Amino acid sequence: MPTGVPTEMPTALPTGVPTEMPTALPTGVPTEMPTALPTGVPTEMPTTLPTNTPTPIPTYEKDTAYPTITPTKVESGLYFPNCFTGEGGPAVCIVDVGKYELPSATPFYTSLEDCCRGFYAWNYDECMGNGPSNRFFPNWAGEEGSPNVCILDDGTHSMPKGTPKYDTVEECCDSHYSWNHDACMSIRPSNRYFPNWNGEDQVCLADNGRNIVPPNAPMFDNLASCCDSQYSWNLALCNAVDGPSNRYVPNWEGVDHTCFVDNGRRTLPYGAPLYNDLSSCCEDQYSWALDECNSFIP
């Protein structure tokens, strides 16, 4: 039976056939109308239920002190690579004695060997003190007949363990041979050239601290001057000591009547003279074929 008086007339006819009967009665009074339609199929059920009680609010503690403006230098006694001092110098490891304000990224090692292997493996011998350092040391062993001088550590000298080394010969002489300073300083490399009277090769060598200068040997400002003065009959080979001379050589071993440039690509004729320019070489060596000689294109 109807529950009461019918409402107003429907506004339109039904849209279609009614759906199936509901499976059960409503559970109660409906809530408010939804604000929007669902966005899609629901996801899976949550894996766990929410915790009962939220965690406490984080605490906040103000810093107790500000950092110091200048870091303190502390002696650690550990080894570290010399490059972290910021002062340059050889690729070796040194002991931290509190002298430097080192960056925070500085690696430290408990032993010299660990530091040299870990950071300077490519320079291990020098780092360990076993290879040439190209620094100066007092000649306590009396090598080269002059014990009271400083010599260059170029790998050809033996020295007692613990021998000090210096970046310059002046520092070494000042520290160990102040009473023999002039003689000590006389071995300083002049970077000039001298005739190799002590060797079989009839060439000039550079006074670079590694080559022994013969007593009373004349010194020249450049290789060409030394060769011209001492080995004029062997100029080609003498001038090749430091590499190609880029001067002109007569083509004594070829069929062409011309001069070519000493650029390191060709073997120089034994005893051939060298000239600063092509025309000089042609006039001196091929005056009867100047057109052919001067037509040479390097």
C-alpha cells in the first residue's frame, strides 16, 4: 500500500527499463551529495593501518657557539702530499708538523710509503727519496774531486741517507759552505755551452749542472758560437746536439745542387758547414748553379 499522498507529477517519462531489485535495504540516511564524480577505479587496500599516535614535535636547539674565524694549526705527525700546502715544490710527501693551514680535503697517511704509493705512484722513487730530485745537496762524499761544494741531484750521484736538499745552489752553499762560498757557487749551471773535451763526441754541450765542464774550457753564449769556434769541421753534428738547428746545409750526398734545411728529418753530411740563410749557402757552395740552388723550396 502507498505510504502517503503522492508527490507532484513527474516531470518526464522514465528513461528506460528499471535495473535489478536492490540486494538490501539502505543502511541509513544518506550523507550529503558528493562534490564530484570518482576519478577512477580505487587502488588496492592500504597495507597497514595508520599509527595511533603521531611522533613528538621535533626539538630545536640553538648552536652553542660560533666557529672560530681562523682555523687552528694542529700537528698530526701524519704524512700528506706537498701539493696541498699551496706553495708548489716537488711531488713528494711531507710530515704534518703544524706549519700549514691545510684544506679539509687533504689526505693523510700514517707512513711515507703509504703516502707516496697512494698519491704519487707515478713519482714513487723521488717521493721516497730514491730518484733524482733535481735539487742541490752538499757533496759530503767528495764526488767529482771537490768535496766542499754543492752538486745537482740528477740521479747520477750517491748520497748518504738524510742528506739535505735545496732548491737552489745558493741556499745549499749558504747553509753548508759559507767559508768556501765562491768555490761552491762556481759549479752553478751557467746554461752556456762548452766544448766536450772530456768525451769522444766532438760536439759542444750545455752547462746545465749535469755535464762536467773541463778545466779551463771556454764558455759560449749559444751552441752555434761554440760549434763555430771549436768544431768548425763538424758543424752539422755539433749543432744537432740540442736538436735541429733550422740552418741550411749543402746537399753533398744528393744529386741536386742545392742546400736544405736542418729540420731533423734528414741525416746531415759529415763535416758539412751550416748557414743562416739559403742564399749564403748557395753562394758559398754552388756559385756555379745559383739559380738551381736558390730555387729550393723548404
